[in-house]
Amino acid sequence: MRIKFYSMKRLFALCMVLFAAHSVQAQTWCTPTAFPSGCTSNLYLSYVWTDLGIQNIDNASTCDGYKYYTGTKKVLEIMAGQACSLQVQYNKPGLYLARMVVWIDYNGDGLFNNDTYNPVTFPNGEVVFSGPSNNKNLITTNPYAKDGLTRMRVRIYYNGTPTSAPLPADIRKPNAGWNVDACDVNGTANPNGETEDYDVIIHNPCKKIPSVSITNVTSKGADISWTVNGNERMVEYTIDQSPNDPGNGNFLLNPTQTSIHVPDTNTRRINCNTKYYFHIRDICDTNSHSQATYSYGPWRLDSFQTPPCCDVPPITVDNITSNTAIASWGPVTSVIQYEYAVSISDSPEPTGGTRYNGTTTLLPGLDCSREYYFFLRALCSPTPTSDWGIDSFLTQPCTSIDNSPVLPEFKLNAYPNPTRNVVTLSVMHGIKREVGTIEVMDVTGKVLKTAVMDGDKLDLNLNDVPSGLYMIRYSDEQRTQVIKVRRE
């Protein structure tokens, strides 16, 4: 049996958010415009070199304005999260550069993000180097990078002054009019320079979730946490009672969320004495338009067993007088003790009560003509407690010292209210001498059923009327009273 789920609207909404965030058409990099002064007699990229990759770039070039390189010795192939050396040289080593910038389009959306990668503040940043140096630089590939083919862009420029140039303090917030957009090389200071693109193959396949921890398992829930690989766009999970592949259509979480408590908004209920299976997997590519074509990792399967049930004892309250009653209940398997409480209100539930070993107890010291609520729960092992069970009862009318009835204002009471089927009508105040007529009416005043009340108490069955609010009218030769009753 598989648990029923209720959050397709939530799933659809999350998918739409992710689609909006990742729906930029992939593999459509811009072609930078040429620098105003060109690079033929001024400044151009002469050499781009990498080391430590699976395959590396080793490319010498001349001035081309803008050039896209691919093929032998012009492709960097590397694992996500791996460090490599990068060196960029230009034809005039003595020239004081305004800026050298290198981007890698880690998410494969065809755009170069101008933030420097930082796992906390800028996890999608794509600037791998920014500065005036042409020395060898150590860079580390973003562990969140998308698996597959992408592109690296290298750009150098200066403002025409060989000995000095204003340097932007922050690549994301340039000053002095320097343009750092990877697609637009023109700046207000008439810079000179060149831009080159290279293919990059990043290996970052969708992997299995490394580990899952399930703790604090009770008869009603559990805490579940897991570790992630680092390149997830989302994680997908489900909880059911089958070890088989759950398929698609389950529940999506942001990869920064690595724990849940069940039951939750997706898994509405966890039952006692039941084995559950927790399925979770990575989703590493959400750029496609359909969830079926996302890039998925393999399912990881873990399980937990909830403890045996601690059932609510079935309750009976009878032998009711004006100031006492007797409560009894059926035994519960694995019970250690029972705990009960008496209240004049059905809410809130008590936080504790009287511990008791038997299954019958006298309830003394009650007030006459009053409705009471009897709460009872079982204390078991290993499950600590059951839910509270509840039953209501009405004590008999008040009497004088000589045992003759006291005659306060006549009043009927209806309980339990609301009720699921049977409502009890009982004289709460006064003396009932006449035979009364009972009419059950809907909110429009239409009489749906009638009954005769010839004593001080009547059990009225409402099974034949639908759920809703009703008016019960009592009438005899002297009195009329209307009581509102809700049937659940």
C-alpha cells in the first residue's frame, strides 16, 4: 500500500519557479563586439594554457578581434570541483593591463554571470579570474557546475595608457566607466583588447545521495536527514510502504534543505507498527521543459519501522447520579498503566491525569445537573502513550435535603454536541411531567423527523439526516425549547 499524497499544486508551482529560473535557451552565447581601436597594433591575446585537466588547452594565437576556438588543444576537460592551472598571456607583457577576466558558463545557459563563485554568497558565480596579471593562476571548478559541454571566455583590455590604468575594485561594480559585461567589450575610456572563447567539458554526473539518517522514530513520526553531492538543482523524495522504484511525480525540495520531519505536508500520516521506505534522489539538470526529461541520479532507498501501537481504550460511563459516576474501559495490549482526567470542557486536552492500574473507577464529588468530560489514555511500552479518548456524561438533577426535586427553571440539554449519530436529550433543570414532542428541523425550519419524549431522557438517532446544523424543538402543554445541534 502506498501513502496518498496531496501536493500536486505545490509540485507544479515549484516546477514553474524552476522553469522560469532556468528556461534561458542554452548554447546561444553572444558574440562580443570589437574593441574600438581593434587589437592589430595594440593589444591581443597571444597564449591560453591550462594544466591538471583530463585534457587541456595549449593555444597560441594572434590578433583576431574575437575568436571561438575548439578542437585539439583548444578544449579543457575537467571534473567538477577539480583544481587546475590557468595562464593567459598577451603580446605586450610590459603593458599595464586594465583588466583580464575569465568566465566559465557553469550552468550552461549561454550567459556569463559576473559574480565570482562563492558557495555561500554567489553559488552560481562564473568569474574564475579577474585582475591585471598574466601569471599562472590556480582555479577550482564550481562543484555545482552542470554536467556536459559549456564555454570559457577570456578577455583582456587596457585604456590606451601603457603605464597606468584605473582598476575596478569589484568586477560586479566597476568604476571609471569600465564595462565588464562579457558580451559587450566597448567601454567609455576607448579600451583596446581581445576576447577568445574555448570549449569546456565538465564531468559532473548526477550521483546517488551519499547518506541518509533516520532518527527519533516514534509510533507517529520520524526525523530524516541526508547529505547532498553539491551539483543538485533539486532533490526528489517520497515515503511509502514499498521498496520498489516509486517512479516520478513525487516531492521536490531545494537542495539547501537536507532534512524533514514526517508526517509533513506531503506525507500526512505515519501509522504505528508499520514499515516505511524512504526514497530520495538528485535532480541535476532542470533546464528542460519537462520533468520527465530532467537529469536524475539513482534512487537511494532507506527504511524505518514504527513501534507497536498503543491503542485508545474504549470508554463507558454509567451508573450516573447527581454527584457520582462510574467509568470503565476495555484493556489495551502492552499497557503499563492508564491515565484519566475529568473536566467540564472538552478542550484543551489535559497534559496529564491520575495514573491507575485497573479498568473501572468511581468518579466522586461531581456537581448535579452538569455535563462532564472523561479523558482516558493508555501508557504502553515501547510506545509511550496513546491518544486521549473522551466520553461525555450529564449528572442527574439536583435534589433537596428531603430528596424532593428542586424546581429551578426547566431546561433540556443535548449531548454530545456536535455528534456523529446519536444525541441524548436530558432534563438539565426542572421537572418534566408531561409527554413532550421532539421535532428535528433544518435551518429553514423544515421538520425532518419527530419523536416522543415521555421520560427525562431520550436518545435521538440522527443517522438519517446529513451532516450539518439542526434545530431540535421540544414542546409540551406548558413549555417549548429549541436546542441547536450539529451532526458531523
